[in-house]
Amino acid sequence: MFMGEYNHTVDKKGRLIMPAKFREMLNDKFIITKGLDHCLFVYPIDEWEFIEQKLRSLPFTQKDARAFVRFFFSGALETEIDKQGRILIPPNLREFAKINKEVVVIGVSTRIEIWSREEWESYRNDAELSYEQIAEKMVELGL
């Protein structure tokens, strides 16, 4: 399980040192793609395959389903960690996530999220204000 919050930087070539705890769990290859809320999602291959199967079951006749699947898969890239523990974030994904230099890498159960520091701080500040309300809604949903 991925968890925790780590502050890192991206170099001029778009390389990011992945936290050591996360490197161990990603294995040789993994998938990075456009996430939600302007962050990037990183999935181990087995989790990616599980999500891919679920997305395949969406009805392609529904416009929203087609749009989501297109967006999600068009931004996806299979990649690996280099010998220095870095991953390369392509320019199109850095642009999508508004990543320049400072990033926050967080563990979210079955995936890793990579955020620009500014976007993460903004999101976190907004979410903290309504954290208790969100928790109440989750309880109402039976979670």
C-alpha cells in the first residue's frame, strides 16, 4: 500500500527522484498518466491491469465514458526507474499537472500521485476546510 507525503524537485530534464519506499513497490515498470484534480497518477502494472479491465467494461456508447477512457489512456505511458532512482516525466504530463520544479509525491493506497507543490497546497487547504463534512458523507455511504 502506498502512503505518505514527500517533497521533491524535478530537474530541468523532467526527472524526479521517486521516494525509496515507493520504488520498492513499483518494481521494474509501471504506468504514469493524467490523473484527476491536475495531478499525475502512477500505477504498478498489476493495478493498472485491474483498472484497465474495469474501464473496458464501460459502455462505449456513452459519451462521458468514451471521453474519460480517451483522456485516461491517451496520457498513459509505461516507464521505469533509472539506476539513480529517478523517473522521467514527459513534457505533456508536466504541463498537464503544472509541474515546474517543486513537487509533492503522495501515496494513495493503490496508486501514487505527483502534484506540483502549488496545486497540492491549494487542494489540501480547500480539502482541510471540509474534511469533517467529507468524512460524514463517507459514513453515510457506509464506508
